[in-house]
Amino acid sequence: MSTAMKVISDWRERYADRIIGAEEAMALVQSGDGVYVHSHACEPELLVRALINRASELRGVRIVHLMTMGTADYVAPQYKDNFRLQALFIGSNVRAAINEGRADYTPAFLSEIPNMLRSRVIPIDVCLLQVSPPDAEGNCSLGPSVDCSRAAAECARLVIAEVNDRMPRTGGGSLLHISKIDKLIPVSRPLPQLMPEKPGEIELAIGRHVASLVPDAATLQLGIGAIPNAVLASLTDKKNLGLHSEMFSDGVIDLIESGVINNSKKTLIPGKSAVSFVFGSQRLYDFIDENPLVEFQACDFINDPFVIAQNHLMTSINSALEVDITGQVSADSIGTRLYSGFGGQVDFVRGASRAVGGKAIIALPSTAKGGKISRITGYLDKGSGVVTTRADVHYIVTEYGIAQLYGKTLQDRARALIAIAHPDFREGLERQAREITWL
């Protein structure tokens, strides 16, 4: 037998030896363990449910994850002594529990989370993943969510993975050899989908304003939702755009297929769209499957501001919940109510700011609650956290226009932001501005 055939035979034998059931695998979790759960579309839901079924046998298990899209019943009140969530980003499935004090939130830049895991600032004992079946060399793929999951697997005592034959295989830093996985649970199910959110007139107006700031050959970072989709829909006349983003969704596919995004002018990883995770429809998962033009890497690389800054004309496009008239951006909370997280906003704002010709853009509708509340405010709501400071932002965009803040005085900022607030609130904002003497 040749050496290559022996290696293949060896990993195939190890693979067969490590297959067990979900309940048997979760019996290996101990009270007091830190358990990492694979993020976004890759939550290993069978394992999570098996872990919850063991609740009566466990105490003080700390569950750690970014946003997940599956079950999160471990935050239910009846499990308060069994499980305690430490969320690194807040999704809708755990938001109420965090705001009711039954779960915890750790503010963190996405670029720094892998080091928090490796250094055991956030200790991980058991890592729960969902991966693709192994290739001929025994390499599984982390699919659409690489982010900080490789780091969790590297530092855990025990790595347990669902092996899903419907998981797309992604390239770059997505591969994890079967020898690094201790227990395997075969499954076959589609990944959860998020259908593209259709932009309304307000979002389309914001998209047009943002697009006017994007030059040909720019490298883009943007997120998910109606505003990013509106921006993408407004970029069809651009040329030679690139993509370096912590995530993307369905909206980029049409621009890639039409050649608008071709990554030909990128100064870092040219020819490829660089990303840490994606989440969207089955069309998106099919698009990334075995696609050599999409490069997946961990978030401590993709989100590193020093890496981001190597992209000339880097243009970051992020959203906010509220912006005050000095340019302070609140994006993770509404007053004292925690809503989402830091994610990669600051990573990309600072990376874009340091890039040759870079721009950092914050885009948001001018109002909330059906026009009853202005998102441009004299003061942030009491308890609101500042995610991006007023010194970091280049542009704030609403449907009423663009406020260029970079290098501007506080007085100039107030005038520019009031000008793009909803007309119903401008008079009140001007009155508030006059009351603040240093404005």
C-alpha cells in the first residue's frame, strides 16, 4: 500500500471509530464546562437539543457563541441553574433573556474574539460544530461560518461535530481535519435560510446616497438587511469593485455574476471575495459551495484593521440604531436595552479610515417607530452604548442626504447632521444644539 493510500485508510478508520449518537456525545459534557456553539447558519442543533435534554444532570455550564439561528432553549428560566449563556453577539433568540438578566453579553470586537478564546480569557472546554463530510484527504469544511470557530476548536478539550452532507464546502481557512474532531454525528438537513429583505423607498434613497460615495475599484464591506441590499442595488453602474467583508448575503451574487464585483483591482487577496461568514438563502449556499473565487478566513484576519487597511479605496458601510449630533454612534443598544453587539463595525471603520482613499460610512433611516422618533438625536438615549466614537466616523447617511463629519468641528457636525434629520425633528434638534453651550 502506498503512503498516500495508507493515510487515507488511516483517517477513514478514525472517522468510523468516532461516530456516536448526539445523546452519547453530550454525556461527555461536564458541569462547569465552557461550551462553544458554532455560529449563524451552522448551529449544530441536534447536539444543542441533546445538551438541553441533559439539563437535570448539569450545573453551571457556560454556553458561548456569536449569533445563532437555531434553538436557544438553554436560556429558558427553568434552566437558570444548569446553563448560563455568554453571548458575544446578541441574536433575536436570546435578546429577551439577556435583557431580563438570565444570560450575559460580552462586548467585544469581532477581530479580537479568537485571541480571547486561545488565551482562555474566555475558556472553552467543549466545542460543538457543524461541518461538511471530509474530502479525500480527510478535511472537513466549516462551511459558511468560519469566524472564530477554528479558534474554539483549537483550544477545546473536546471537539464534537455534526457532519452534514448538505453543508457547502468553502475554501481558504475553512478546513478542519478529521483528526481534530473527537466525536462525529452524521446528519442530513438543509441549513437555515434568511431570505433577502426587500428595500423600501427610504432604504433605496439611502442606497443611492451611499452609492454616490463609492468610487470605481473600491473594496467594500457591508452587512445584511434592507439598507445593504439597497446599496448593492445602486452599484450596478460601478466598475471593478472588490469585496473584503466580515460577512455578506444574497445581494452580492448578482453583482459578482454581472462582473461589477470582480476583485480585479483589490490590493489584498486580488481576484477573490474575502469573507469570514455568510448567511442567506439556499441560492447563497449553492453559490459559495466549492467556489474558488470566495476566500473564507477567520475573523482575526478578515476583521483585523491592519489587514483591512491594506485594501486601497476600502469603503466600509455599517448601520446604527442612533447617532447624536456630534457623531457618536450607538449600534448595540437602545438605551439600556441591549440589542445586538459590536461585531465588526469598529474593526472596519478603523481599517477603512487607514486605507489609501478609504471611507467609513454609517447609514440609517432618519426615524424609527413609524416616524415617531428621530434617529438623529441631541443626546443618545440614557444608557445607550457608544460603539463607534465621533472621532472615527467619516460619513453619516440618511434618506435626506450625506453628512461629512471627518475633520469637522462639533458645530459643523451638528449643522450637517441636523440637515439630514427628518424635517419634523430639525427644529427641536436645533433647539437642543443651542442648549449645549460647547456646540
